[in-house]
Amino acid sequence: MKRFLLLVLSLAITVFGMALVGCQPSTPPHEHDFKEIAESTALKTEATCTHKAVYFKSCECGELSSDTFEYGETTPHDYKETVKDSALVKGADCVNRALYKKSCDCGALSSDTFEYGEIGTHAFPEGVCTGCNQALFNVSNTNSITGFSDWGKTLKLSKLLLPTRINGADVTSISKEAFLNCSSLTEVIIPESYTYVGAQAFRACTKLTKISLPNSLTFLGAGAFEFCNNLQHNVYNKAEYLGNDENPYLVLTYNNNNTDFHPNAKLIASNAFANFYGLTSIDIPDTIIFIGNGAFNSNSSLKSVTIPSSVTYIDAAAFMATGIESIVIPDSVSAILDNTFALCNNLKNIVIPRSVTEIGDFAFDLSDRLSKIFYMGSASDWTNINIGEFNDSLLFATRYYYSENEPTTDGNYWHYDENGEIEIWE
Ligand SMILES: [Zn+2]
Ligand SMILES: [Zn+2]
Ligand SMILES: [Zn+2]
């Protein structure tokens, strides 16, 4: 019986054991359920100032996906005092150091600023210092620069770039004597758009070595660079010129040995042909627009001059005391200024165009042989000319008025014949 029980028991254990084995769970394969759970084990990259933190998606089982997601906020920028152009708020001026925004390495700029570097210098892009607001120049009511202001003088500037605008107005001219005796100046740039440099504007600027004149220049007054003994000229065929980098031969300043102009010359400066002994004849080329004060003064051997119609301005005394025998003023000229033909003892006749409305004092003073005036206009046109004093030689000469066809009325008339020669209608 005991043995039977043992058998039953072992059988039961076996069956029970078999039952246990047979009940083992046959689990289906686990499907990961990847979710956006921001926990440190799933962190891919930490947050920076430009990017949020990046995490891998994760399953509850701990498995990480290759899919990622961003979470949280970017970190604050780390603004530092880094000196770089992109952070510059305002350059240094004569009052303040340069001002920069603080910046993060990522490039972000703070609204916080810091100063750096040294106090700067005065700067005058429009003739008034952008830092201390003081005016560098005095300016006339026609916006012509008349010279340094009292404060400007104290600066003793050596290099000077003239402004094209002052107080919001265009500036195109330099008045006479504006920079007379400015012995600190070594280099001056007169920018493009300037048309007028007055008489003696830079006279006796003894340290001036370099000047840049604009191509726009139409007037250069008497002695503008007189006694600028260190001024460097550009030489062409032994003659001297001033100009700019683009055209170094803009202004003929001195020629005492030939009549060969550089083809880019536009102006003849005052006294340019002084001391040219033996000059007998000159054809001024049609590139020339301006003949300076006394340009041919006292060239007593000079008998013949042709002036092209490109010339619009003949400054005073240009042909004074020359040996000119006859001259044709082109109809591009509106004034025969003071002393222009004074003391021209050989001048017998002159053609004056209708465009001339002004004849200055002494223009023909003591030009005693002047006998014929060939006027391009009528008698009534002549009365419109404003004639200055001491011009008896002009007034006592016989005046002929222009008539293309043979006149039917009495009076003195002339015309150009088929060869372009002056012919008096008899
Ligand atoms: Zn899982
Ligand atoms: Zn940053
Ligand atoms: Zn200043």
C-alpha cells in the first residue's frame, strides 16, 4: 500500500510537473512603442544657444529609436566683449572710444554694449566734425569755402580732403586767399564737382607738395599756387602741369620753351607763359576752356594768337603787354576783363563777338594803335556792353558792325568773305 501511494505521488508530481511545463506562456514578439520621453538616457545632444536638446525616442522597454526629437529650450547666449566689425555700433571719434555690442560666439549680438580702444581723431566728412560738432571751415553765403575756421586753424592739418557738402549744401568753390599762408598743409585733395579755385587760394602754402585738382575745374584764379615752392608738378615736354591721378595734365602751369600742349590740358594757369622770351605765335588747342590771369602777360614778341571757341573764360590781363597785332575773341566768351589787352602797342584790330557783354577797366588801356573794332553785333547791341573805365583806345577806334550782306544803309559794316577773311563793306 505504501508503495502504491509512492507511485501515485510520483505520478502526481510528474503530471503536475508536466502540467507546469505545458503551461509555460508562449509570449508574442514585443512591439516597441517609441515615444518622445525626454530622459537623460535618451539624450543625443545637449541644448546650445542655437539648438534645443535632441533626444532619441524610446520604448518603455528601454530600447532607443534612431528617430529623434527636440525638447526644452535653447540655453541663453553667452555674451562676451569680443571686438569685431560685425559688432561695431559706432567707430571712435574725437570724443568717444569705439562702441561695440557684446556678442555670443554663435554670432548673436546683445543690446549691451562696451567701449574699446582709444579716443579717435576729428573727422569732417561734411566740413563739421562728426564727434565734437565743430566747423572746420568758414563758408560764404554762396557756399564757397573762405578758409579754416579759427578752431580749424588750431588743428594745423597737413592733409586736407575738401568736403563736397557743408551744412547740407553743395560746395563747389574755394574763395580767393582761402588757404593763404597755411604752412601746415602738405597735401590737398579738391574733389570732383569743384569748379572754382579763387585767386591766391593756396598762395605761400610752403609745405604743400601735392594737390589734386578736379576734372570739373573751370576757373583757377591768379597765383592760386604762387610761392608753393615745394609743390610737385607733372612735366610734359619740359612744361609743367597740375592735375589728378586720372589726368595729371589738367592745368598747364608753366611753359617757357615750346607751344606744344599736352592733349589733356584744359586750363592755362596764370602767368603760364611768363618768361617765355621769343614766343611769337601760338595756336591755343581746342581742349582749352580757360586762359588764366596774365597767362601771356609781357610776351612782347608774341604777335599772333588764335583762341578756340572752347575757351569760355579769359581772365584779366591775359594778353597784357604782348605784341599781338590782331585778335579774334570767340563767341564763347562773355567778358573781356580788366587789362586784358592793355599796353598792346601793336594791336590794330580786334573781332568782338556779340556774346561779350562786359569790357573791364583798362581792358584796352594804352593800346594806342587800335584802329578797327570788328563787332559781330549791331550798333544797338553795342550799347548793351558794359564798358569799364580807361578804354579810350577802344572807344576812339573805328567800329564796324557785322552785316552778312552788303548793307543798304550808310555806316561802317563788315563781314567774313568766302575765305573767312575780314572784309569791310565799302
Ligand atoms: Zn520595447
Ligand atoms: Zn549664442
Ligand atoms: Zn571733433
